[in-house]
Amino acid sequence: MDSLVVEGGQILKGKVEVPPAKNAALPLLCLSLLTAEKVSFESLPDVADIQSMQKMLEHLGVEKLDKNLFQCKTIKSVQAPYEWVRKMRASILVLGPLLARAGRAEVSMPGGCAIGERPVGIHLDGLRAMGATINLENGYIQAECKKLRGTKFVLDFPTVTGTINLVTAAALAEGESLLENVACEPEVVEIVQALRQMGAKISGEGTSQIKITGVPKLNGLKWQIQPDRIQLLTYLAAGALTGGEVECTPYRQGTLNAVVQKFRELGCEMIETSESLRLKAPQRLKSIHLETAPFPGFPTDGQAQFMACTTLAAGSSTIRELVFENRFQHVAELRRMGAKIEVDGNTAVISGVDHLSGASVMASDLRASASLVLAGLSAHGKTKVLRVYHLDRGYEMLEAKLRKLGAKITREKE
């Protein structure tokens, strides 16, 4: 497994080109299962999760005609096996499209995850409301229906993947569906807009209600994926932690309002344009109080990166994790670097220190990995971040982009 070695103490300055969003690209790729026509993208993020999804879709019958061009003339298999689902929980996103187009789906139950269980009960309840028969056997979700029908369904929690599964299923169902308490994340908005381009009768994206009138078939798609807002905030956090100045482009205004506000509370100067977001850090960051929440609240995927920032902020900061129950695993590793953090349930209290010290640390999940790299950028001495395969799932050329900003960071193969 590869490691990243970071020599801290460099002030990061410059411009970062933000790649397409992984969390948007994964469900967009699954739209290829809904149509026999071609689906194409201007570009796709070059990360491990996208490669895994493409391999699984190929198993289901999606042909890769060109680098970013796909077509599924027929569904060749309705089974998403454990060997794929265990690598990437987003594999559950094939459930709705398979059931809608083929009338059957066998998808391995996602197991636990380093950041929490993330149960799929909401997905299954919504599909049952559309007329699907669902059984859990031998670790698989076995779903079947003659034809999905429109329904009114209220989600217990505004889950992003649950919303997307139900929206994609309803697009080909008979009649009208009204989904309430749905997720409002930019990735959900993008899926709805893409479905509309494919001929779906759908409205309400960005609100708590989405209305869908099913159509007999969907057309092809040609799409440009939005920039990755989580990668973007990570590079801005690198600038904040090192006392630097970082500009990220492209940027979609309105997708990071809560994050921009928290950067300002840290004492950073933030400059927004229609295409870029720039951060200029103060001499020392200020303490903040932060709670994660579904969009438009502060994203849970940015919590670990902001915790790294607060380790060096003046005074005492608090972070409450309200989305996942086990997302403080980076705390122990940050403590190894000299951070002062106390955890009580879902709340972390961080007392800012004058400096962090380089150490060997172990990554536990994708965003925790990013927080440890950020901490290493600001630490005295060298930091070695082990198990960075987590990073490769969601960050495209992380070390190259950081080096372009002035970081001293190298990859070691082990």
C-alpha cells in the first residue's frame, strides 16, 4: 500500500484546477442503465471509485464505447455482486435503475463502513411503496416487480443515495410520484437535471419535494459534471492551515455557502466569482463552532478537514458530527501529531496549539486521510500518511496539485 510523505512548513500559494465531482459522477454513470441510447460526459474524475463503478456497470451490460462514452443496449445481468459493492458503497445506486428497466435487481447488502452503518432501509421502503417485492437473502437485496408504479413517499431522513435511487426508479414508473423530505445536495440537483435532459418529467430539485411523472423510456445524455466541492474545500483548507493564499476553479456558486461562512469565521478572506473561489489566510486562524448537517448545512465530508484547521486555531473550537455516528477516527491520529482534542459522543472540543509535529499516522477513511495530509502540511518535520488508497478513491492527483501550490509531498510505494 502506498504512503504519502509530507514535509511541513511550506506556505501554499497558487491556483488549483478542480476536477469533476466523484459524488455526482457515480450516480450519473448509473443513468446509463436507464436507457438503450448513448450516455456521454465531457470528462470523468480519474479516481478509483469511478474505475470500480465502470467495471461493475460493464458486468451489468454497459459498454464503454470511448473514454467517456457509454451505452447499455440490454441489461446482461441484474446482479451487483459483493466483490464490487464491498469496494464502494455507492454501488447501491444501481438498485433503482435496474429495477426500473429490467424489473429485477440483486444487489449485495452494503456492509458497515469506517464512518458509520448508513443503512439502506429507506431505499427499500420507497421501492416497496412503488410496488416492488423485496427480500433479503444470503446477503443480497432481491427486488422484483412487473412494473413500478408512482407513489407518495416521505423519506425518514434526507439521504442522498436513497433520494437518487427513488428518483431514478420513479422516472420509468407508471403514473406520478411525490417524494418528500428528499436530499437537496447539489449532486441530487444534478441528477434531476440530467434526467430531465433524458426526457424525464421531473421537477422540484433543490427543495424538499421532488415530483416525477413516469415516462415509457428515456433518451441518451450528454453532460458536463459539476466541479468537486469537497476536493475544492480541501485545497482551500490547505491554504488556511499554512497561512497561504489558494484559488480554486471552476467553482459553482451556492454549493459551498456554509463552508465559505466557516472559513470566514476562521478569519480567512474569501473572494467569490462566478467561476472561482479564493482564500487568503490570516496569520493565525480563529476558533469556530461547527455542526454537520444535510445540505445546505455544513457537509459531513468537510468535517475532518476543518478539524485539522482548528488544531492550530487560537482558543477552543467545537465540532459536532450530526450525520454519521463514527466519523471522528482521525482524532487519534491528529493527537499523535500533538493536537489537543477531547471527544464526548458526537462532539469534539479542540484546543488550538502553537504547532503540530510530524509523525507516522494511519488513514481510516477518505476524508480522514485528507485531514491527516493537511495536518502534515502545517506540521514541524515529516509526516507519513499510511494507507492512502482511501485518498485515491476520491482525490485526483492530490500530491501533484499540492506540489504545484508549493508543498513538499511525495508518494512512497510499499
